[in-house]
Amino acid sequence: MRCLPALLLVAVAGPLSVAAQSHAPAAKPDHKPVAHAPASHAPHWTYEGKGGPKDWGRLDPAWAICSTGHEQSPIDLGGPVASHKARIEERFTSSPFVLFHNGHTVQAALEKPSELLAEGAKFQAIQFHFHHPSEHTIRGKAYPGELHLVHKNAKGELAVLGVFIAIGPKDNALFEGMLSRIPRHEGDSVKFAAPVDIGMLLDDHHDELEDVYTYHGSLTTPPCSEGVRWTVRARPLQVSLRQMQRLVEVLGESARPVQPVYARH
Ligand SMILES: [Zn+2]
């Protein structure tokens, strides 16, 4: 158990963290459930107002767990769910991908999956996407952004690696390569044919011990399915203020509020 230095959280305060509530609605959930009706039949959901997070559990009987579940995500970290030192056991690949703006987020579908070992089981990374501000918080503070690398195993179970995005002093060159061509409107997609090293994009420190938070949670979008193994890295990915602003222009507000921790630790 180890406390996160307060310094890491300094980037949270600022104009980007929470203010603008301007999210565009759309039909597709960003985390596709294992067993769920086709996206085209899914009710309309949003991040604010009518159809917002408080309503998700009532919009569709299949989404009831959004309201009733006791293992929902995101959560506040650093309290009952404390960090520990661990290696993030992921064999990252270089992969081409297609970036798609689905109306809720911008999501990259990976052509060559990375492989994650979580609780002794193998998972393959299928996509990553972004949220603004971060969905997980650390002792009540959010980062400006959070990237989710979503993995699936042969049984269809999910494991997500969460990486916070903080504002650092300079442009992040790898991030810029993606950001410069990011699809700006719902339904737009852009093919990145040249393979991108996903480990480098996430600023992975290979086999070093990292402060991580691990817990059992859910999808953070409807249908809020539980049984998701979460690993959230304490060390954020750094981008410049300009880069974060550009990402926020495209994403808008795209974070579910933190959920009760209940019995998790
Ligand atoms: Zn997500």
C-alpha cells in the first residue's frame, strides 16, 4: 500500500478538468457488451441531462445493473482500493488501427492485438479510447483525461488497462501523430496504416514495477456489465496543454461519475 505523491495530481486543476458539459449523443456504446442487442437498437444515452448517467439503468431493462450493481466503474481510488507495486504484464505490439468517432468517444480498433496477463489469464487488447475528464479519480481528484485499453479473453471476459492523461510541459510526439489526424465528428473514421507501438504510445515502462490500482468493476458505459478486471496505472501519460485542448474539442465531456465502492478493496 503506497500513497501517490500529491504532485502528480497538480495537473488536475485548471480549465480543462470539468467545466464544459457538451457531449454529443449517438447510438453506439463505446464498450461493446459481450451479450447485448445490436447497437442500432440501443436506446439513446448521454453524459448529461436526460439520458445521462443517473438514467442509464432505466433506459433499457438490460442496463438495470448500471443502477443496481455493486461492482460498477469508475470508482475513486486511493481509499479502500489502494495502489500496490506491480508489473503491468502486457506484451505490447505495433499495430495499424482505425480511429473511429462513435459519438461518445474516439476509439481505435487494433489490428494486431497486444496481450495482457491479468490474474493469470491471457487477454488480447482489441481497442483503446479516451475520456475527458478522467473517469477514475484519486482521492477525489480527476485528471484531464483517461485512456482505456480494452482487452478480451477467449471466454469473452474483459480486462481494461486505464492510463490517466496529465498535462506536461511539452508536446508528446507519438500522441501528436494520432491527434493530428483524429476524426472530429461522429461517424468519421481515419485509418492509421503505419503500425503504432502501443507500448510507446502509453509510455509503458516495460517490466518495471509500477504503482497500480487493481479491482473488479464494470464497463463505464451502458450496459455497465460487471466482471471487468481493472488495472489503473498511477503514473499518467503526459501531453501538452495544446494537445489536451484539441482532444477535448473532439471528445467533449465523456466521463461517468464515480460509483460507490461498496465491499471492494
Ligand atoms: Zn472507457
